[in-house]
Amino acid sequence: MKKFFRFQWCAISLMIGLLVGCEVKRPDGLIPESKMEELLYDYHIAQALGDNLPSDQNYKRALYTEAVFHKYGTSEAAFDSSLVWYTRNTEVLAKIYERVTKRMKTQQEGINHLIAVRDRKPQMTTSGDSVNIWIGQRLALLAGTPLSNKLTFTLPADTNFKKRDRLQWEVRYRFLEGKPDKTRAAIMGMQIVYENDSMISATKKVYQSGIQRIRLQSDTLGLIKEVRGFIYYPASNPICTLLADKITLMRYHCTDTLSTAKDSLKTDSTQIQPADSLRKAKNADSLAAPAHQRLSPEELNRRSDDQRAAKPEQLEIEKRIEQEKLQQQQQRRMNRRSVPVRNRRL
């Protein structure tokens, strides 16, 4: 038993030695990974700021990078030597830059949001099927006074809006001093304006606390130009404060086949043609068609006989009629021949 435990300890010690031996040796004076990540983040921001400077202010670029090195208590020489080691160990450098890129992306999204709030228009939304495009304040306190009785917004559409998009505006309401009078209820409304200046709208009254939603969608009005909305809270006695929060405006792309079906109907070759085109086609057919030939009565009878279904009884009757006709014709001929002979005798 003791030999077995000794064998286990030896195996564990051997594995630890191998791991330590395989570990990448770091030279003295190397900037640690955590510090290198922070330094690279600020260094690239400083480089971007310097690239946007006019030609007569290029000296500021060196000042920006020196400020970064001074912030982290290092020098350009130590930074260059550390960067050489990290470049040779690409796996470590790749992980550092992955985290740096993620931070820059998050920072850029925050900047875009601030710019959109400043310009009162939505930032360029993503191309997903369901996106929250709300950029206004997410919390509003309405007290019914002239300066705090409404919340309004206007959101211009961007290129990521599609035909037949569905919009859902959702707000959570909380009355802080009990339920209000129903005659003084808050009103929320939303309106979609299209590029052809047509619009659709909906309103809803808010009598109690909870989440309220307004959904709007149109299948035939085209592209959206802008989205408008408001919350109006009239004055009440006594004053009842209304808190509106968790405000979202979701945009959903329509994924059914209604639009493609309409387009296929428009481009179908069997669609109804205008009257002029029908007249032209008719005239062309009449010119191309050969002239109609007149048929004799015998040919008409023959065609009608061929088209009829022949029955045995009918065939016998027709034969008898034909025989009687032949007999009559022969009798007439005999009578015509006998008339001149009688005249001669007389």
C-alpha cells in the first residue's frame, strides 16, 4: 500500500515538473498581461486622436503617447521590448487584443448612443429581426403640472427599417399616490408616418399601474419615415404622481411570405392586361389567321355526321333514306326520257 502511494506522489511530482518546464519563460522587465491590456487600449486611442489632427499639429501625437506611458509608469523602450516578446507569443497577444477589441466596441456603442441622444434621432440599428430602437429617457415622472404633464418623442427611420415592420411601444406605469380618477386618466399614443405621408396611429388610456403596450403594423403603406409618440397626464385633484419607466420601442421585421406573394402576383405573366393591349393582340391574331373558307351542304353534313356518335338504328334509317333518294332520282330520269317518245307518236 505504501508503495502505491509513493508511486502516486512520484507521478504527481513528475507532472508538476513537466508543466513548470513547459511554461513560457518571461524575461525580467516584461510588462504584465493585465497592465499591457490597459496600456494597449489607451495607446490605440492616443494614436487615433493623433491621426485626426491637422498637419500643423502633428507634434501633439507624440505628446499623447508620452502621456500614456507616463500614466502607466513605463517608457517607450520598455513598451517596445515587451511588445516584441508578446508578438513572438501570438497566443497570449491574441487573447489580450480580443479583450481590447471588445472594450473598444462597447465604448463605440456608448458614444453612438450619446450622439443619437444629442441629435434626437436613433443611431444606426442592427439588422436583426427584433431590435429595441428606443433612445429617449427610460424614466419619466409626471405630476400633472404644465411643466411635467407629458413625454413626447420623434424617431426618424434609418436604412435598417423594412417594409411591413411591426412596432411595439411598451411602458410600465406606477401611480405613487393610489389610483387616479378615471376622468383624469393618462393617455399614451403612437403614430407611424410613411414616406408617402400616410399614417396610422393608436391611443390607450392608463387607469392603473402596470405595463401597457401599443402595437402598430401596416402591410401596404411602404417604408416608414418616422415614429412619433406621447404620454399625456392631465392635472388631477388631489395630485397623483405617475412614474413611467422601463420604456422600450421594439421593431420586428416581418418574416412571412405575404410580401413575396404580392410581388409574384405583380410580375406574373398571366396578369390582367389593359384593354389597349387586348385590342392589339386581337387585331394581330385576326391578321395572322387564314381566311375562312365556305363549305358546301354535303361537306357540312359529312362533318356533322362524323362528329355525331353513330348508332345502328340511325345508320339503317339513313341507308333507307339514301336508297329512296336514289330510286326517286332514277324514276325522274325515266319519266324525262319517256316524254319525248310520246310527243313523237302524237
